Amino acid sequence: MNGLKVIETQDLTKVYGEEVAVDRLNININEGEVFGFLGPNGAGKTTTLLMLLGLSEPTSGKARVCGFDPTREPLQVKRLVGYLPENVGFYDDMNAVQNLLYISRLNGIPDDLAGIKIKELLKVVDLEVDPRKKVGEYSRGMRQRLGIAEVLIKDPQVVFLDEPTLGLDPDGSLQMLDLIRSLSQDKKITVFFSSHLLDQVQKISHRVGIMIKGQMVAVGRIEDLAKEKFGVGQEKYTLEEVYMKYFKEGLL
Amino acid sequence: MKGITTICRKELADHFSSTRFILLFYLILMVSLVTAFIVGSGLRDELKDVAKPTFVFLMLFTSPGKLFSLIQFIAIFGPLLGIVLGFDAVNRERSARTLSKLVSQPIYRDSVINGKFLAGLITISIMLVSIVLIISGLGLLLIGVVPGPEEISRLFIYLVISIFYIAFWLGISILFSVGFRSVATSALAAIACWIFFSFFVAMGASVMADAISPVDQARASLNPELLIKHEQTRKIISLVSPMTLYSEATTIILDPLRKTTQSILLMGPMERLSISRFQSPLPLSESVYIVFPHLISLMAITLVCFATSYTVFMRQEVRST
């Protein structure tokens, strides 16, 4: 972590009609960091991700991702950022390689290079591919791994993962966590992920942010947040306890 | 550009391998073959007593045979082809949750809809061109008349109009697929539209013309203006339907002996005489001139349809998946 800011936002706000989905968000995320993004359902996590990707236009405020403004230069941002939506979908009547090839073509990767990359990536995400098997027949865990492969095929600098371990079995989610950790450690990819499974977040995140009702109520290392809430010397509190404390205060 | 070609390629592959497309293609192919065969074998008898038949080749497409002519068939069932190709273009991706993934790739957002429209257009063109070629080939075998350059150019114009006509229905169905979340709703809406414009507008037109400018027999014989007015009202209303636009345009283009889209004409005795004495075909440029407004309107409604779906799609929020 050399302190380079990969994601910066300044009072980023999104309003849907009357409802404020994201309220003056300010975050800075460093290169190679694993940032856990927490919050109850409907807190505005996905909206934030979409704004950072340039898929949704902020009502006010600014964001910079890898030095680009997602609203004005969405293509540059999308070239460097991989996004795995919650419950990602695939073209179910194609097999895994065809799905990956389509995504790599959309990224402008020449087919011969893509072939090599796809082979590598399937090994990285540990997905054995039977070419006769369509993606529609894949299990939840296989789909999630294929999703990660699709995200990685463009050699991203940043990946946004929306609930990457949702619905995976314990073994599958452990593998997923290992994969996320190795992305950050070995490839220096910044990982920005949202999750409800707090013990998992605690295992792999360098820092976490807690968002409640569109407002970022806390950002920092888990120990620091524990210190802030429970006093000096209380760093042993788990993320779950810290989160619940913030959550209850946030609802008041 | 890269995005459009990639998406277009994938959509084309999807179209050509989808069952519904293959079914529909065989249906249309079969009907065209049968019509061509019936017309081709009937033509010999029809032309037996004609001294110097002209534009025989075009009659393959316009002569009604026993049931209907090929151009009537395309006019009625061509829209279905457009609808089948487009009704789930966008909302299928939405319900399969691939749309948010697709638009988060480094492509312009409009590439998605442009690529899909383009793929539909290419499919339609390939289909129509092959149908016309097959019928032409069969016609050559059956009637042994070689088409002249004018007939070929008339056929070409016919193809262009038909492609635009079906593209209009493709545009409508893509519009519904952008607007409606559910695939079934958009399919039903598109089919309802097709039934309304193809069958009800024609029926409704005469009813409304009766209401707006009524004709009773006694007065009509004294004042033919009434009849004309009634006819004009009916025509204006029926022109709302793209099918009317299309059938009128194509009959004029493919039948050089027809000189107007009007069905009732006021003629003096001299005009009537000259028409019966000098039954000469219109040159191609004149035929085109007559249907020019039709062509422009067809293209305009196609573009309006596409432009609407384009804007709606560009403004839609991605997250509502």
C-alpha cells in the first residue's frame, strides 16, 4: 500500500425522487486495499457501486476512480474496473468459455490472446470446464467463480464485488475469500466488496466502511472502530459487535 | 464500434440458432414456395390469350394465385418476423441479470441497443433476399421468362421497402422489450399492436368513414363528390396502418400497369378512352414517384420507433434489475 488513492469521492450524493439513497459520501481507498463495505439492505451500497462505475449519474458531488471521472469518462473507468453484480447472470445457453469469450471481445481483447487468458483464469478460479455443459446447469458456486473469471479477464486495477459469497456453501465461501485475498496480495488489485457476512469481512478486509440509510457512519480499520466505540484497550471486539453498535445508533 | 460489432455478432448467432426463428423461417419459406408454385403453374393459362405480355416475371410476386399473392403474405405475416426477432431483446437480458454485466463492460451503452437492432435488420434482410431469390429461381424454371433490368430493379426496390416495413415491427417490439419488464407482456403487446394495425384499422376505417362522411345511395348518384369524400376519409384513416402503407407501395412498385393508389377515380370520357386504348406500363421512375410519400412515411415511423426505444433505454436506470 503506497498510499495512492484509487477511489476518491467528494460529497457523492444520489437522490431518487424524494428519497436520498446516498448522502454526501466521502471515501478514499488505497491501491491494493481490500475494503469491506457493510450496511443493511437498502442502505445504498449498490447505488454507490453503480455511481463509481458510471452506470448511474450522481445527483451531486464528485468521484474519481483510477484518476477518471466515472460520469464523464465511463469507458476509461469500465476498462480498469471489474464489476461483479449481486446474483450475476450469464447467457445460460452458452458454455463457460463462450461466456468468457463474449466478455473478452467486449473488452477488445483479441481472440487468440483471450483463449490463453481464459485457460489461465479458469485455473485461477478453480473451475473445471466441461465444454458440453451449458452455464444454465452450473451450481451457484460455479456461477460465482465464473463471475469472478469474467471480472478478471480484463486485467482490472479495481474490482467491485457485490455480495460475492452470498449463497455459497462454507467451503465455497472460504475459497472465494482466499481468492479475494490473493487478488489483493499477489496482483495488487484493489478490492471493494460488500457483504452481510461480518466474520468473513473481518477475515480479509484491511478497512471497512459502514453505511446506514445512505450515510457512511464509520470508516476505518476494525480495531480503530472498536476503540472508538468501546474505548481504548477494547480492540478485541469483533466486527459484528462493532457493527451492531453502529447499526443501533444509526437507526436512532 | 467494437462493442456494436461484438454484440451484433452474438445476437446474429443467437437468432440463427433459436428454435422460434427456424420454425418461422421454414413456415415462410414453405408458404413462399407453395405460392410461387401455384402462381407459376397458373400463369401459363392466364397468359394464353394475351398477345404481348409484359412484366410476366413480376406477376410471380403479385398474382394472387388461388389464395393470396406473395406480397400480401409478407404484408400480413412479415410483422410477426420482426416481432419474433425483437420482443425480448432487452428484457431477456434484464431478467437473466446479464444486462448490468453487459453495460459495465467498456462499451457505450447505446452499442447494446444498436447492436441488437442491427442484428435483427441483418437477419431480416438475409431472410427476405433469400425468399425472393428462391421464388425467382423457381419462377425461372416454371415459366421460363428471364427478368429484364427494369424488373430486377423493381424487385430490388420491393426488397428495400419490405426490409423497412419489417424493421418497423422490429423497432416496435424492441421498444416494448425496453419498456416492459416481463418478456410475456412485451410479446403480447407487440402482437396486439400487430393485430390492431393489420386488421382492425382497415375495418375501423370504413366504419369511421361512414360516420364522418356518410353516403346514401339516392344522393350519391346525384352528387359523386360525396362518394369521393367518403373514399378519401376512409383512405386517410387506413393509412395509419403501416400495412396499408406497405401494401399500396409494393403493389405500385411491382405492378407497372397500376398508376395510382386511389381505388376510385373521377374520369371524363376521353380519359377513360385513352386508358383503355393505351394500356401502357409506367416507367419505374414514375412508379417510385407515386409511392414516394409511402416510402418516406414507412422509413419515418421506423426511425421514430427506434429513436424512442433508444432514448428510453439510455435514460433507464441500470439498477432496477
